[in-house]
Amino acid sequence: MSEPPRDAPGGREPVPMVGPLEGIAGSPGIVVAVALVLEQGKGSVPRRTILSSEKEAELGRFRDAVEEAQFQIGEVHGRVADALPEEHLKILEAYQSMLGDPNLAQAVHDEVVVKGRNAEWAVEVALQGILRQFDALDDPYLRERRHDVEFVGERLMRALVTAQPVVVPPKAGFPTPRPIRRATPPLGVIVQAPTVVVARDLSPADTAAMVRDPIVGFVTEVGTRTSHTSIMARALEIPAVVGVTGIRGHVRTGDLIVVDGLRGQVWVRPSPDVIARARARGERFASRTQVLRSRHREPATLSCGTRISLLANVELPAEAILALEHGAEGIGLYRTEFLYIDRKELPTEDEQYELFRNIVQLAAPRPVTLRTFDLGNDKLATKVPVPDEANPALGTRAVRLALREPELFSVQLRAMARAAAHGDVRVMIPMVSNLEEIRAVRKLLDRALADLVAQGKPHRKPALGVMIEVPSAAICADLFAREADFFSLGTNDLVQYALAADRGSHELARLASSFDPSILRLIRMTAKAATDADIPVSVCGAMASDPLAAVLLVGMGVRSLSMEAAAIVEIKEALRRFSLEECEGLAAECRALATAAEVEMALAESVAPRLSDLLGGEDLTIPPPFVRA
Ligand code: PEP
Ligand code: MG
């Protein structure tokens, strides 16, 4: 990565502004904050010179981190004491004493007190000093021990990092969500000021882990609107711009940065004028959102009175509360795979049951659609083995993995059936590509129900539906409709698989358009098959949260849309401005067009003008092509 020039020789010339850098609008909102640039695959330690008045607090943080790391190693020791030979246990004990080594404490003390460095920086320097001593040793055995120092150092750094609070707060009466994000500090950093994370890419687990107060924006070099960084950012209501090629060559940790998640633009070291405009736009966006939110209780109806159901997509359990506060009429997609990611142990049946039950009770009498785990591809869990495959997106993912691991899958099915005893639970299977998969899952579900009967555990048979997100499923939707209780169109994957375009590739973002005629046809086929068979059909991909697309989807026969909670009020407002007749007329017009660009242009001409305030208003306007994949 090339560093931008900083100080001119002999002086401290200001480094010029860079921007706007163009990317893809991943999550709406506008922020101005300090950048934190992450190195790929390795945590970067922020270095900060501290004030004299902070020294004691930094030393306190170091002491707390030592205690925490010792406690964690002690816990491991306790857990494995019976299973490991004595010499291995001795290593753990040695780690604990290394942490308490007065030489380490002295080195950190000097770095903090004499050199005025923050705790992370001080620990980093102190550890490097110890490692250098190991490197200088002649004894190869002792030299090898440097790994132990590295291990201990990493523990210590993690303990410093994870001393951060979790932001999404549990509400009264709601169970504390599992601290999935506290377990792994993928960033390896600690942040104290409102911060925009700049990275090449962020995995779903990384993004989930960033539910920390000071993180107010994301910028990544790769990704699209439907990649998981964007999905998670929208769920967390954090502005994000993705697919900004080469951003890390322009920005360094500590630079001021403007993230415009509406236009998909980024400024680095913005001028006072750019900052002022960004702040003003950000405030207008926030107040517009507030006005819309104040109307969250109003029902979603078209101007002609036709009712449309708007539900929420949820990734983390605590989001369910937020969803209902935004006026969601239920949970249309709960991505349960996040329960498995970033965990040392698999979630048990009881644990999953408790969690599902809480969400079901919270939402009752509204429906909750629990999607069985969609693991594999980019969503990996340490405890769920996935075969090593050349094309993981086309590999053993979602229902394919579930059917390969029937015991593991049955644990989840039993938990879901037990939760169904408490409300309207629907179970949804991801990535179904043929009818046999539905039959196999139904068989496993029946067996799970029989097991629950035998065990005397209260339960109820949930409706069993499928995600239509593979083209073969849309093409055979009429056949599937005979055996599935409902459909939900996963347009993110449907676009990826129908157009053979990686959903995370910003290079292909234009190609992977939800408005491609092939996608409109697949959606129409699915909606028609569902209507003919009299089963419900919804859309839960990102297309549902796009105001222009929502109008079109309704025109194609969809009456239920599920999206990130924050988008609900906006979509509700958009739908109010159109009658069913208008939506259907628009859909008929669009279906006759030959390219995605033509469809986008038609929407830009006949729908966008009526939604201009929602699409941003005068200076919040999203430039054409109004909607990105
Ligand atoms: C989709 O593919 O559209 C979808 C909703 O599922 P996910 O984004 O979790 O793959
Ligand atoms: Mg999908």
C-alpha cells in the first residue's frame, strides 16, 4: 500500500484533500469522523501520545488487561486440566507468570510515563523489546519460545481491545444477547473517538464485532450493496461506502474522513467547505429520517388502500427490538447462521430455543421467520466443517451443508419447533435448488417433531417455506409451490446466481443489477406460481429496501417485503404514493424492456420524481443510476 505524502520537507504543509472517491452506497447516512485504517488479516495498533493527566488511567488499563488475560488463561487451564498432560499445563502456568513479569510491567510503565504513549502502543513496544532479546539467543530451543511471548502478547492486546462496551443494548425484559462480538476482536484495535473503519474488506463476523460505540462508519475497497458488510452496516444503521478502489492508498489512521453512504462517496482530509456541506446534509438526512420514524405506527398501504406487509430482516437477536420499534409487522428473515459464527462451541438446542422463544414472544402475535443456518461460502463457523472447494459460493452452503450434517441441523430444527409453541413461527430453508432438498428437510423436521413428542417437550409444527434465490428454484416455482408452505425471494443471491456475477464484486456491480430483465422474469414467475398455488410470497433481499424496486415488486404481485429495520419507514412512505394500478402499469412497462439500464431509466422517469425527497431531496439526491445492485 503506498502511503500518501505527509509532511513536506522542512515544514508541515497540510496534506491536500482527496475526493470525492467514488464507491457504492452500502448503507445510508453521512458522517464526518476520524479514520482507522486496518491492515488486512492483522490488527493494527493505534498509537496515541497521551496527556500527563491520562497516564494513570492508561497504566490502570494495562493492569486490568493483565488481570483479564491471566483470568482467561486460568479459565482455559481449569477446563483442560483433566485432559492435558502435566507439561502442557505448565506452559499455561508459565504464560500466566509471563503476564505478571515485573520486567514487562516496568517496560510498559516507562513507555507510558516517560514517553507518554497509550497502553496499546506501550505494550507493543515492550513486547518487541522482549522478542528482540529472544531473537538474540543462541539456544534454538529458547529462540523457539518467542512464540509463547507472541501468544501472551496477543492475549494481552485482546484484553485491552475487548474492554470496550457493546452498543446494541438489551432492553428491559429482553434477554442479554450472547456476547458474540466480544469474543473475538477481529480488528485488534481499540478506538476511543468516533471512528470510520477503513479496510480492504470486512467479513460478516468482523462487521458484527464492530457494534462498538465509537465506530460510526465503514469504508471498504471491495463489496457491493448486497455484500454482507453492507447488509450488516444497514442493520446497525451505520453509514457505509463499499467498493472504493484504492482507498487505503489515500488515507491514514487519524485523517479526517467524510463518508457519504447516500451517494457512495468518500472525502479524505476534507476542506472546511466539504465538512460544512457534509454536516448539513447529514443533519437534513437525520431530520428527514426522524420525521418518517415518527409515523412508524401508520400501516403500510398503497394510495388505493391495498395493504402491503413490511417486515424486518434481523442478523443479531437484539435487533428484533429495534425492528419492532421501526414498525415492522414481524420478522421476515432471521439469519440464524450468526449464532454459529465466531463461537468456540456450537449453540445448543436449549440455547437456540431460548433465543428464538424470546424473539417470538417479543414479536407476538406477529410472525417470525427463522431461516435455518446459511453457513458456508463467506459465512464460516469454526465448529461446522465445510469441505475445501474451489468455488465456495457454488459449493456446500446453506441447505446443502445442513443435509450433510443432519444431526447438527436437527438440533436447530428442534429448537425452532419448540419456539413455535410460543407464537407464529415459520421455518425457511436457504438456497434450495431442487425439490428433493425440501423433501429431505421436511423429513428431518418430522423426525425432530417426533423426537420432541418422545421427549415430552412442548412444541408446534411450524410452516416450512423456501427461499427462492437460485434460478432453478424460480424456474420450478410451480413445482415447489406444491410442497412449500411459502416462498421468500432472496434477490441478493438470485441476482448473483442468475447473472453468474459474484455478489461481493464491485467490478461486476453494474452487471449484477436487480433490474436485469432476467431477474424481473424470475421474480414474476415466482410470484405467479405462489399466487396460483395460494401460498404467500415475499421478498427479503436488498431489493425490498429500495424505494423504486419496492414499487416495482408490488406491481409484480408481491405483497410482503422484508428489509433492514431502518428502511421500513421509508418504504412505507414510498408505497403510500402509488396505487396498485400504477404499480402494475409500471411493472408491465418494465417487463417489456430489454436491458437493466432501460428499466432503471423507466423508473427514473416515472417513479423517482415522486420520491425525490425520499431519494434524498434536492441536495441529498442519489445520482443516476438511482439504484445499484
Ligand atoms: C438473499 O440472498 O437475498 C438473502 C436475503 O439472503 P442472504 O443475503 O443472507 O444471502
Ligand atoms: Mg441468500
